[in-house]
Amino acid sequence: MSTFNVPKREEVSANNQAIFDNLEKAVGFVPNLFATYAHSENALGNYLNLSNAKTSLKTKEKEVVNLAVSEVNNCIYCLSAHTAIAKMNGFTDAQILELRAGQASFDNKLDALARLARNITENRGATDATVVENFFQAGWTKENLIDTIVLVGDKTISNYINNTTEIPVDFPVAQPLEAATV
């Protein structure tokens, strides 16, 4: 059981309260994971700056990475959140399951991206050269590679925070991949 509470607005700094207010306006609520970052004076703002930074990856492509990384890192919070976000971005339930498994039979370019994200995460950055070559052969660039690695790091931060704090999931809970594919 977690010893971490999800802080309420009145329990965080004035700076984090302003971020909470902006999240309320943008998302409609403050996700528990973001609220948990607010235990730190700076972590929430720093993380949102990283997460919202310019990238060569489109929103849908970012979800490919988010799902593959969160599956490898066994983060139920991020899997649940990014399953909901992936659906909002047009992925089907079956496609989301494939992406979580680190592949995409429905799109060659997304397949190379999913395989890369999974391989980077599984191998802690010691990425298999064949996976990288397949990524480039699918039409991705060196810029895309670097941006993907940054996104793997971004998502890993959230995965680790959730897996350490075990805060409650406030999205529809994603089923374990094995149960969903049986």
C-alpha cells in the first residue's frame, strides 16, 4: 500500500496551485499523477515543460511511444491514461493492444517506432542496431530518433513516479496485456 497521498490544491505551493488551475482549465481535472509531482516545488512544472516541449513526433506518434514504454515499465497508471488518450487520437482497442506489445501490424512506420521505443526501454538505451536500422528504413530521421529517446525518458519518469508511489488510477483502468489479448 502506498504511503503517498495525492495532494489537494490547498496542500501544494502557490506555484503548483497555479499549475493545478491551468490543468483544470485544459483537462477538466488534475490527474492524480500530476498532482503527485506537486509534492516537489519544481517537479510538476519541470515535467510539464518537458512533456509539452516541441518535438518532431506528432501527437499520435507520441502515444505509440507512451504505450510501448509504459507496458515495458509495467505502469498501470500510464497505460490507463494513454489508452484513453490513444482512443481520443483515433486508435482502436486492437491497435492499442498491439502498440502496448511494441508493434503495429496496421502501419509499417508506426511499427518501427513502437519496436524502437520498446527496445530502448527494455535495453535501457543499449538499443539493438537492427531495430535502429529498421526505424530509419521505415522513413524516420535522426531527429525523430533523438526525439523518441527523449520521449522514452519523459514517459519513464512518470512510470517510475507511479510505480514508486502507487497512487490511485483516475482513468478507466487498462487490463493487463495478457488478459486483454486472450
